[in-house]
Amino acid sequence: MLKNRDIIIVGQQPWDTSIGSNCKDLAVEFSKNNRVLYVNAPLDRRTAYQQRHDNGIKKRKRIIDGQEDGLQEIAPNFWVYYPDVIVESINWIKFTSIFRVINKINNKRFAKSIKAAIDKLDFKNFILFNDNDVFKSYHLKELLSPSISIYYSRDYIIATPYWARHGKTIEPELIEKSDLCVANSVYLANYCKQYNPNSFYVGQGCDFEMFKNDDSIKVPEDLHNIQKPILGYVGALLSIRLDENILIHLAETKPNWNIVLVGPEDEDFKRSRLHQLKNVHFLGAKKPETLPAYIKGFDICLNPQGVNPLTIGNYPRKIDEYLAMGKPTLATKTEAISIFKDYIYIAETKEDYVQLAEKALAENNIDLANDRITFANTHTWEKNAEEIYKAIDHVAEHIELDKI
């Protein structure tokens, strides 16, 4: 157990994002025994202009203009910091050598702002925990001088167009120079290990207070008029992550089944033929706290991932959420899915989805549901944090030995 330490967290997702975040959940867990400063990514110039009417962006501008304090204590031992600087939008630059020069300037602005918060809180001998922020936090180890720097890999981000251009070069360098790397899937841990031997698989957590199937959770009204069986998915509908052909095949093969999709859509999904099928229901984005109620209304939960470099090794957080509510779950076979193999139905083809859904509906019972819940409850944020602490202890011993 790590206790009475100061931890600074940087990453891609701001604290006030409406979607679930591993890093936010870990930050809360860290703060139970340590002081935590959660640093939002600095505002970049393009976002400042394009989203200038957004209330969150207006807040950041007020902080940058000195009209509002960017350091906020939101719980005992827990502060959120909105940097009082703006950085340049530079990912459009084609040449990595030029990108590096301006990125270092951005990093220096960011680090200077963080140092002001460090001084206010009197953080000492702190740990720097970097949640997959390849660019804006690339130089923070040198600029902030933490006692230990950790890179947290929870997504193979360089498989996406935005990160691929410069990230394919820069992320391996960041992994290599970090004191240790932790990852939420074996695939990502092995990826990091190519560049840093101090790379560890630490698992994943789930919010079991939120995702529990009890009498306090009521099925939402917009599910009441949809005929069962309902096969459902909750989460962002992104073509880079999901295979719409699986859903089309399910809907067309089983017209008496209904498929319910809960979450915001990207442009590809908005144009999808799924919208033309009468037994497919798009319910739109919902507040995170309402998602368990939707899952409760599903007869089968789906995770119809496409198989590509982005998804092949990612830990499917939503499967824990489905299982925590005891639901039969169908998912596409990927390298990260194996840890669930005894508790879910794993499909390799779209045809498998139909056959396995039939099996899941036929054999579901209270004993299977309880087994799923018991298994999911082994994946706690407390356990996840403990594994990270073990990795820190292991590496910290070697760091101290090197100093002797």
C-alpha cells in the first residue's frame, strides 16, 4: 500500500469530462491514502477558438485571464488544476523535427503552470503519473523532476490518425525514459516492454457501487415499449472501434429481436444502414449515472468490436460493467478478451454472434448471473491501485540502489 505520498496526474481527459475514465477512477483511489493533484490538459489554441462558446472552454479562458483560480480542492487530499496557459495546436505539422521544437515550448508552458500549483500545495518528492499523454507531457519528467515517473498505457493510441503521425516516434521514447510503465492489458504491457523492461500489467477496475443490479435501479421508460429480447450496447458508437456489420447481421437474421444502442454516434454511424432497420433503436447519449438502468433492461449485452490495431489489445471496461450486473455478454475475440473467457460468449464471426446469442438466451439463469457478478467484483479499483503500488515499489527499490 502506498501511503502519504504526493501524486501528480496528467493525461488526456479533463476532470470535468462527462464520460467514464480509468484515470479519474484511479485518481480517486490514490487519494484515499495520498495527496493527489489531477492536472487537466492545457487548453490549445485551436480548441479555444472552435469551442469558444462551450462553458468549459469559457471557464478555462477565465482562468487563463486571471479572473478565476484554477486550483480547486474537490475532496480531502484531492485537488483538480486547470492550467492558466494556452498551448499551440501543432499536430498539423508534417515534420516531426519541427513538431518537437514547438512541442517542447508547449511543455515548458505547461510545466511552469504545474509548478505554480505544486508550490501552492507544497508537494514534495512527488510521483508523476502520465495517463497516455504522449505530446503535452513528453518533457515533464525533465521539467518537473519527480521522484518517480510512470507512463500509463490504456489505449494503443498510435493506431489512430491523430496520434500516428508523430506518436509512432515519440511514444516509444516516452515509454523508454519513464521510470516504469503500467498497462491495463497484457497486450499493452508487452508493447511497453519492447522499450522499457520495467513494464507491468496491472489490470483494470470497475465502479461496483454504480453498476449493481438491485431493486433501486429502474428500467428507463424509453425501453418499456421495445419488445424483448433486447440485445443492447452502451458506449460511444465509433466506427474505428465497432463493427456495424455484426449489428446489421444480427438485426437482419433475427427480425424479432431488438437491438438497442445507447451512446453518441460518430458520422459513420449516423450514415449507417442500421438506421433503416426497424428493430434497431438508437437512444442517443445518456448521462453516465443512467447507464446501469439501461443495462438492466437488456436481455443480452453486446461488445461488437471491430478487430484492428486500436482494439486488439484494449481492455474492454464495459464488459466488467455488464458482468457486474449479471448480464449475459457477447464480445468479439481479441487478445485482451481472454481473461473473460469463462464468463462471456466470445465470437469470431458475425454468424457466431447469432448462434451464441441464441445459446445465451436459452441457458441464462440466476446461478450464471451470480457467477458473473462474483467474477466482475474481483476487478476493483482498489486492486488495480494495489498492483500499481507493487510496480512502483519494485522499481523504486532499484532507483534507490542506483543512487547508492
